Amino acid sequence: MSPTRRTREEPGAPDPDDIGTVVDIDVEDEMQGAFLEYAYSVIYSRALPDARDGLKPVQRRIVYQMADMGLRPDRPHVKSARIVGEVMGKLHPHGDGAIYDALVRLAQPFTMRLPLVDGHGNFGNLDAGPAAARYTEARPSPAAPLLTASLDEDVVGTVDNYDGSLQQPEVLPAAFPNLLVNGASGIAVGMATSMPPHNLGEVVAAARHLVRHPRASLAELARFVPGPDFPTGGIVVGLDGVREAYETGRGSFRVRARVEVEAVTARRKGLVVTELPYGVGPERLVERISEAVKSRKVDGIAALQDLSDGRQGLRVVVELKSGFDPDAVLAQLYRLTPLEESFNVNNVALVDGRPRTLGLRELLEVYVGFRLDVVRRRTAHRLAVAEHELHLVEGLLVAVLDIDEVIQVIRSSDDAGTARERLMSVFDLTQVQAEHILEMRLRRLTRFSTLELEQRRDELTERIGRLRELLGSEDALRGTVADELDAVAAEHGTPRRTVLLEGDVPAQRGRAAAADLEVPDTPCRVLLGATGLLARTADDSALVRPQGPRERSRHDVLRAAVTTTSRAHVGVVTSTGRCVRLPVVDLPALPPTAAPVSLSGGVSVSESAGLAAGEHVVGLVPLADGAGLALATARGVVKRVVPDVPPGREEWEVVRLGDGDEVVAAFACGDDDELVLVSDDASLLRFPSSAVRPQGRGAGGMAGIRLAAGARLLTAVAVPAGAEGHVVATAAGPSGALPGSPATSVKVSDLALYPGKGRGTGGVRSHRFLKGEDVLVGAWVGPGPALASGATGTAVAMPEPDPRRDASGTRPGGTVVLLGGVPS
């Protein structure tokens, strides 16, 4: 290529005579160099996140600048334009539009699994952009300070800003694995990144396991992180692509919308969409469905409405024409519209300044190594600060012991330098100690007492010992990192939103679809968790019992387990006395594991049963031929229902309730079982189930336990005759507390301690109340050990069984709002 002549100013400070010099250059070399420089800038300064804090440069600068401006989650919002201006003027010399777009993304709850910005105003939705920066306000979210904590303790390196006038962190300390939790997307030159978000509690559990076991395999870590968890929910269908992505960093899987068949009018059914695949908005969905209907690719749709709003969330209703099968229409929509989308995983991130494709283990390994370095540097900084302060305190102790002579030495010196030298000579002080004494005001020096200084010296000495011990022990350092991660998950963790389904599940649903599924009719168990999640196991093997609170994952406190088959049905009994039929094959299957059972991938039983306002689920029962059903109500009524399941009906009544009464427990019951009833005044009654004769579905039952005035039944259960190892777990609290308030004391005792009595009697006391307690707020009876959890499903350790039947409870080791166990 021939040289081209052009005029340019040479860099630096050229001679004035050389300005405007014509330089001969080769266009090919110039373009190649410019392109490589542009590509380098895009890859390292714009498009790819750092594997350590999971942030792109503009995102990092936004989070850092908000902290530097003094913005906090508990302080008022400020104009977004002010934040954008500060970031652009000090750290990010690009257009304000790019900075504001990044700020908006950090604030969108449908984009980020754990938002880093708390936005006030119109920050857009999946179908429309946000308002201008001058109209919106922002501040850090509660999770944002976790990324910038300890920045002033020399935990990360710093780099110059664009003009060298300021310093900025090269990476944020990141107290949680932000890249895995919030995911990332970006297009660079010659490469791109696309990472799905995950559940904070699951990712932290995997990171803690890797901290404790540095050689943990991918299979071990995948037990804690079974799959992505999108902020918009949805259903991941088929986990082979997820496993491939976790192994190689690249993979693909399908995300399906959550769709229910409902009666939208008196004569017509409809498909109601309540969750969409990640990144799909309702307007886009409606547009695509309308196009499919107009082009006659989809038949059977009579009307289409988008009823989504800020109060009830997403709700798109597809009204069907009479005579059309909802399952067949839904199958067409899954195939032709965004009701089902593919998510392509490409885990590309910067590691040591270089782009790399990382699997799950590599991502966690990079973060854990970085976090260990952060804690190590923070500890070293705190040790240096403590040693420096101790050095000054020791100097003050010397000065205070002879304060008059110190003052005399200072007053008799000609200048500060002389005073410093004389203090160092007379009192054997270092230069730092002497300078500190000279710089202090006399009134401060005289206020120090020897006792106060000695106490401070002892505190610093003890602190220095702990810090040195931490720095000198790799195990202690890893323990600190694990504990800090656990605290983050406990404070900011939320339940899983995305359901994970193993295998290629057909789009059809309901009873007709279940018969066509290519799934063998094998034994399995249907599990109901205390947090309302429903799932099935892969087989009917015994459930693994947790050995300690640290080994329990979230949602492992179970209320019921029913042994059945994958092509059968189970019944969900509600507080109003309804029994709803559910096909087992429609429930998500838990992968085989040797760990304690976890329902994190289950579905909500409330949604599956279609509960009305104020209605809740009280039990899970088998619907096999001859299966016995028993239930109990709040007024102490018990009933055994004749085992005749109405053919062809999806729901039916199982008891006639009196005014103001409700069902509190439902369970399978045989003729040889014992019934155990527990009331909120701590009375427990056990008697043979044969004392209750079976009745038809329309009967109202018979007296089970005699309740005191104002008391109500809490729970009831059937215990197999001669069963051993069953325990009674109770939780007490004040009657004036709000529903769902944590218990103030808990107690576990052996069921064998309670004598049997006759039906209709008052029972015996099972829990002696402490001061301030007057009711039981929870009770559970079943095979030990008894388990407890907080409101979000976090496991809480329970005390050992008390040998006394009517003893008082003990203070729990955490916030207990739910009791349960691992049923036999």
C-alpha cells in the first residue's frame, strides 16, 4: 500500500516550528494499531467484568463514587444527574448517557438479582426505557456497601483516574460473589460475555464450601448451586446445558414462562402468564402472540390482555376459544413466541488483566482467592494501626508518670526540635512518641490517667495478639472469610425464584398431558417444605437426616412427605377443608444427592393449589386406593375420612366446618395408628385412631381434644403404633405478638414421655411457659431430629431432647418461626 501524507501534531511538547509538520505514514499500519488500541480499550475498560468483584469499570466507578459522595442506604436519595456528573467529572470521561444507562441497570430489580442501586422514580421496565437522569433519584441499595466495605484499610490497590488527579480502586473488595449473583452481559471486540444470575444463598454456600475445602470438585460445588436463579423467575427446562456451562464456561439452556390454566369467564378458559423468561417483557410477548394469531400460525385464541401493574405484578391473559385444548394452544405458544427462550452462557471475565472463559469452580476459585487476600490485607492494616497506637500509648504512659518533668523539659527547650531531642533522651522515647507528646495540647495530656492508659494498652495488646494469630493461621483466615460470607447470606439472602426441571419436560400440562409424558411410573416421594415449597424425589429412598446446623441447606425443614409414584396424584388439603388433586409428574424432581434434602428448586404449593384469600395449605395426603385421610380443626374436632376419591374431579370438600372453624392439620392415617394433638395452651393428647370412626366427606367429624376457654388446636399427626424415636417440638411466645413473630423459647422432648388418654379429654401439659410467654406459637410431632428455620428458610439449631415432659423451653440459637423435620 502506498504511503499517505497527512498533517498531525506530534505528542509531547514539540518545537513551535514543528507544529503542523506533514508526516508520511502507512495507512495499514495506522489502522492496525488504532484498531488494536480500540479493541484493548473495549475489552479492558468497557465491556468485560472483573472476575473478582464482578463489575465493569463504569459500574465500579458508580458504586465507588456513590460511597465517596457519602450516599448511604439509610440517607435520602439524590438526583441521578448529580451522581452521573460526579462519575463523569472525576472517574469516567465518557458520555453521561453511558453512565446513566449503567446506573439504571444497577437499579432494575428485573435485571439484577441483588440490585446495587436503590432507584426512586421511573427506572424503566422490560419494554420501555427510564426517565431522564434529571427526573430520577438514586442512592446505594442495602447490598452496595458490601462491595466497598474496608476500602480505607488498604485492602485493594489503587490506580490513577483518567487525568492522574485522583486515585480510584482498581477493584472493589466485594464481600459477596457479585459476578455469579448478578451475572453480566457485554459485547467486546472479538469476544462477548453472557452470564446468568444466581441465588445469593446458594452461591455463598458453595463459596464457603470451597473456602473450607480448597480441593472441592465441581460436582460438590454444583450441589450447592444447582442452576441459575433469575430475578424474573421462570422455569429452566433441562439442566444438561447448565452442567455444561458450569464445567466449561459455555452452554445453553431453555427458560420457560410460568403459565396457569384458569377460567377467565363463565364458559371460557385462558392461559395466565405470571412469570416470563429473563429479559422478555409483556409488551413484546403480546406483540409476538398477536403476530402469530394474525398470520394464522396459532389457532384457538379469542382475546389477549396485558393486565400487569405495579401491585399484582406480571399478568398476561390469553383467552381461548371454546372447544380448544389449552394444552395444545400452549404448546404452539411455547414454540412460536417468547414464552420459551434460550439462554446462551459465555462466562468470559477478566482474570489478572486477561479475558478468560471460566466454569463454576474457576469463578468461585478466583473470588475465594481474592477474598482471602482482602481479609489478609485488612488484618495486616488493622495490625499496623493497632501497633502504632500501642506505641503512642506506651509513650503517653511514660509521660504521664512524670508529667511535671515533661512540662519542664518542654518549657525549658529553645524550640520544638530541641524539646523533641530532650524528651527522647530524658525519657527514652522514640521520635514518634516524642512528636505525639509535643503535638498534643497540654490540657489533653493532663486529662489522661494512668489507669485509662493502662486499660487501653491492655486492650490493644489483646487485639494485636488476635490479629497476629489470624495472620499466622491459614485456617483461621479461611474461617473468618467463611463466617463473613455466612453473615452476608443471612442478611441479604432471598428464596429461589426460578424453578429447575431436570430433563426435557413437554409443554403440555394437566391430567391429559401427564398420561403422555415419557416418564416411567417409578416410586418417589412428594415433599412439602415448611416454607411452602413442593417437589418430588427421584426415588422412595429414605431421606437424609442432617447431623448439624451447618450441614443443612435452606428449605430443608419439611412438613410432610408422601410415598407415591411419578404417574400418580397427591392431595393438598387446605384450611377451608378443600382437597386439591395434583399430578406428581408436574412437580420438579430433586436430583439424587447424599446431602440433606433441599427444596430450593421446588414450586410454591400455594400457586399449585390455587388458594383463595386467607386460605392456606395444612397437609399433604396420598390419593391411592384405600389410603386413609385424617384431619383436625382449630376447635379440637378430628375426623377420619372414608377413602373414596371422587373420579374425574380436581378438588372436593373433605369436612363440613362450623362457623369460624378451620382445618389445622391433614395427614394419612391407618386403623392401627395413634393420633397426637397439641393445642396452643401447651396441652398434648394422644389416643388410638380407632376411637375415631371413618365418616363421609360431608360429615363434620367428632370431638378430639377438650380445649380450655380461648385455646385452639395447633397441630395434629398420626404416629404408627409402636414407633420409636418420635419427638415433640414446641415453640412458645407471647399471645400479643403478631402472626409469624419468632418464638422466645423452644423445647424438644420424647413422645414416649406422654401417656395415652381417651378421645375428648384434655391431655397433659407439654411446655411450661417462661415469663412473658402464654401460648405456643408452633408445634411439631414426628421422628427426630426436630428442625427449625427462620422466615426465609435458614436452618436454626434446636436443643437436645429434654427428659422432662412439662419443662420450660430454652432460648433458641436463632430466629425460629417454623418447626418441622425429616418425616420417615
